[in-house]
Amino acid sequence: MFSSLDILPSDPILGLMAEFRNDPNPNKVDLGVGVYKNEAGLTPIMAAVKTAEQHVFAGEDTKSYIGPAGMPEFNEAIKKLIFGESHPALQSNRVATVLTPGGCGALRVGAELLKRSEPKTRIWVGDPTWANHLPLLGNAGLKIEQYPYYDRATSKLTFDAMMSALEQTSEADVVLLHGCCHNPSGADLSPEQWRAVTELAEQKGFLPFIDLAYQGLSVGLAEDAYGARLMAERLPEVIVASSCSKNFGLYRERVGSLSIVGTNSSSASTAISHVNNIVRGMYSMPPSHGGAIVAEILNNSELQDSWQSELGMMRDRINDTRHLLVQKLRDAGVDRDFSFIESQHGMFSFLGISKDEITRLKTEYGIYIVGSSRTNMAGVSLANVDYVADALARVLK
Ligand code: LMR
């Protein structure tokens, strides 16, 4: 059976992670995969997560099934975190949310729902977008179209070109948007631009599918959900996929959510009945442990405060690091203007350097960035920033 298969190259992001692990260079720096790292270069378990996990262990009295939708405690709490407690769509019961295995699970189940609702639908994704969006959405059978989003040459958003491309959409189309901390560019829509895209969605009738994988890591929990909240208020239908990998640091637990905003309570419930049916046919039901941790944190004010404050520190560290790296590059004598890194948000920015320069960073200095030049700013620290800036200065000479 398997002799008909050809071996595939490893995933561009996960393969780099493995290469880094096997590199014996003592000075190596991992700026590849999107995980948060502290000043010591570690991806710690957040304090609130540790405590919540103990509560979960102590309080759990069964390992019986939880069902395709996951746990109501999680679903209700994450819905409020995403949309805000007093959001009109929540007040009118237009939002139905389920627990998914990570943001990836939410994206894939959402794509399956779209395919089932409108088999001919096209999904428009930005150029560039996170590489894994393409298989997650495309493997569900959706036709993928692209809209221009970011110009690597000028390191700027191509908003006008994006809007012109989206003018070609119709009611049968879906547009994938990054809620905040755009992966891979770090260039986000401003509130004004979110309003313009929302107006266009009103005119053209397309359905926004928002990937909110980094809520809390750009400006703040509410600010980072601006686009999702606005669209859920103004538009009849929206889908939001969220991830708890980064903002709760629960990467390997695989916790995320899928929210369907419907025209009314009954349409949201109908859509969720299909979501549950799709889940049953794919993985039957999500794992509960990570969702139980998040529910415990969000439903306990002390843990919620601790989590928010640690998340705020992580966010500040990334934003400070962006400034520090740009300063150190100047100090190292780099003429090229990297100041765009300071106005971008979240873990990533494109350095905009060549393939050859990326390879030299890896082979000569043990500095790992993704082949597109996407660089994880959270991997830069006080301990390695001089090394990284000097290496870049040498490679760019
Ligand atoms: C990334 O973009 O590096 C992360 O979201 C991890 C992944 O699964 O690709």
C-alpha cells in the first residue's frame, strides 16, 4: 500500500524546530517556531496555569466523555474573553462556541462547516498568511484565493490592494483575517482599517473568518479583539477560531475554540449542530485537560488576575525586544532600515533578507529563522541580542 507514496519534506516550521534541537552549536538561537520565550530562553508554564492544573487534578472526579462541543464552562468563558461580556451578539445569543483541539482544530472544523454550507465557496487568504492555513482550509476542499496583504520590499501593509481584491468577492465568499499579531508579518489592520473591511463585508456580503491566535499579545485583550468584536456586532455572520496556545502557553495541550456568530440564536444553534456532527466524524470530541485549565483560570478572579498580569509582562517583553533589536542593529553598524520591526506586533516580523543570508545565519551562527525570513521576536533576549545583531550585521555586509 505505502510503496506508492513518495517521502515528503518536513514542515518548514516544525522541521526547523527539529534541526535546531539537533544543532550542537552552544550559541544557537531559535527564532523559528512561534513559541514565547522568557529572558532565560525558556517557554515557562504560566503561574496561573500551574495552579489551575492543581485545582483541576484535585477537583476532577471522572474521566467520562465530554462530547463533541467540549465543556460548557470553557465554552462560555472563552466566548466572553473573545467578544467581551456585554457584547450585543452575546446578549442576543447569536454566538455559539465549542472547544477544539487548538486553533488548528477550529480552523479545520470551520472550513468543513463552510464546505458543507456552501460547497462552491471560495476562501480568500492574505498573501502572505501562515503557511499552515493552506492545508488546514484547503484539505477541507475549499477553493483558496489570495488577496495582497503585505509588501516585503517596503515592509508595509498593502491595504489599498487588499481592498481592491476583496471588491471581487460575493456573498458566497469567505475572507480569512488575522485578528491581531499577523503571522508571519506582524503588520496588523488598524481600527480604521477594520472598520473599512467591515463596511466592505456589509456591501459585498462575504463572511469573515477570523483567526485569533494571539489575543493579548499585541496591545491588550480587548484591543486585540477589536476586529472580531466589531464584525460580530455589525455583520450577520462571522466565524472566529481562537487559540490558547500562545496566550495561556498551553501549546502541547491543544486548546482552542470555534465560535459561530449567526444571524440569530436559532441559526447559530443550527450551525453548531453541524459543527458537532463534523467533529464526531473527525475526532469525535476534543481532549478536556487544557480546556479545563483555561476554564478554571477564567472562572476564578484571582487566577484570572495572575494570568492577565503575566500575559501583560510577556507582551511588554516582546514589544521592548522589538525596540532593543532595532537599536542593537543600528549600534552594530547596519545601514538598512529595520525600524518597521518597532511598529509591528506579536511574535513575528519578516527581516526581508535573502535565502542565502538566512542560510548563513543558520550555518555560520546557529541562528534559526524561517525560510521566508519570518523571525520570532520572542526568541530574542538581553542575553542573545548582541550576538544576533552582530551576526546580522556580518551577514548583511
Ligand atoms: C508558528 O507559526 O510558528 C506556530 O503557530 C506553530 C506552528 O504550528 O506553525
